[in-house]
Amino acid sequence: MIKLIKMNLYRMTHAVSTWVLMACMIAMTLFAFSMNKLVLDDPFNMNLSQGMQDVPTYMTSIDSISSYVQVGMIIMLVGIFVVIFTNAEHKCGFDKNIVGITKSRAKQTIARWISSIIGATALTVVGQGFYIGLSAAFMNDFRWDSAKDFLCVCAVAYLGLVTFVTLFFFFTTLFNSSTGGIVATCFISTGLLALIESLLDKVADKVFSSPAHVPSDFFLDSAFMYLDLNSVAVKGCTFFLILCAAYIVLSLGGSVLLQQKRDIR
């Protein structure tokens, strides 16, 4: 298992696509910071926050997490990375060689999944670290939350990231192509799926008359994007943790099952 992960990481670090996506992540980080700087600090007196409700006059370290990872474009970049890396083994014939050596498709799939998580983690940590660093250095009023609260929020946000990685990993395995995986990734991260979820919510509300839970509560994108990270350390997020665990188990289990049943060419 360890050798497979090392082989995957070697291929990952020597792939041009990895560094292109890293550059895109840094560029997106600069753009996100610039927009926050313009709205919160208003250095050019443009009054961009005029008409907006509940716009804060300062930024906290937890705000820097939520305003970064809970953005569809960041999730999309992570998803594209997972799709390209996962499909590379099928496309280049690496799958066939490794299966012939290990004799275990499940072990190969799990090793590829772990490698995807490591790569996505590195990609996000670089972007998020750069974003926090810029905010702390150049925002007029940046405040650090307590270490306990900050680490708690980081852990929850990271669990959400791992769950997205596992879901994108499953879609790539399911479609067995980069095209299918990227289409599914974009469908989720751009908010197109959220439109369908809102329609389902309206139908459920009319049928069941103000139900305790609506369909969107069980979709990962809505659960993560609308999760109030500022209240995580205080109120907890048991439902979100259970939802993530379910998605990870089902997505990884489905990926292993698909790989076991599929012919390797």
C-alpha cells in the first residue's frame, strides 16, 4: 500500500497538470483576497458594500477559512485535480501494470484515493495558507480567533474537502473518463445541482407542509456551502459529520466495487 502511494505521489509531483492547477489556485487566491480587500477595507472609496446587509468591518481567521473553502471555484479546482490524477492511470495504462503486480484492485483503488486526498490537501493548504497570510498582513482589521476554535473549524472544513475528493473520485471511476468526471464536478461546484435541489425543496415543502428536513439537507454541496463555520466550535455539527461519513463510505465503497467488476484494458 505504502509503495503504491509513493508511486502515485511521484507521478503526481512530476505531472505538468499538477503545477498548472497549483498556479490557478494561487491566482484564484489573489483574486479572492483582492475582492475581500475592496469590500471590507474599501481602499479606493468605491462603497462596494453599500446596499449589502450585515457586512463586517473586519475579518477573523475563521472568516478566512469560510470565505475561501466555501467557494465553488475552489471546490472546482480541487475536483479537476482529482479527476485528472485519477483518470491518468486508466488513460496511460498504468492500471493494467499495477493490477498485474499487486493482484488486488481494492488495494490499488484505496491507494489512489489516499494519494488524491494528499494531493488535494497540498493544493488547498497552499491556497488557504496564502489567503490567510495575505489577510493577516494586508487587511486593516484582521483578528485571530482562539486556537481551539480555529483548529476545530479547520478540521470540519478539511472533512468537507475529503468528502468532496471522495465523491469526485467516485464519479471519475464511474464514468472512467476525464470528461464525465469534470462534467459532474462542474455540475456540483457551479451551483447547477443547487437549482435542482431548490426545486425539490419547494416540492417537499408543499407535500409535507414545512418538514423538519428538506432534500437539500442531504446533498453534500448544500450542506457544506451553507454550513456556518463560525458556529461550529460552539454548537457543533453532528449532522454534517454523519453526512460526510456516509458520503465517504458509500463513494469509496462504490469506487472499489466498480473497479473490482471492471475489465482493465
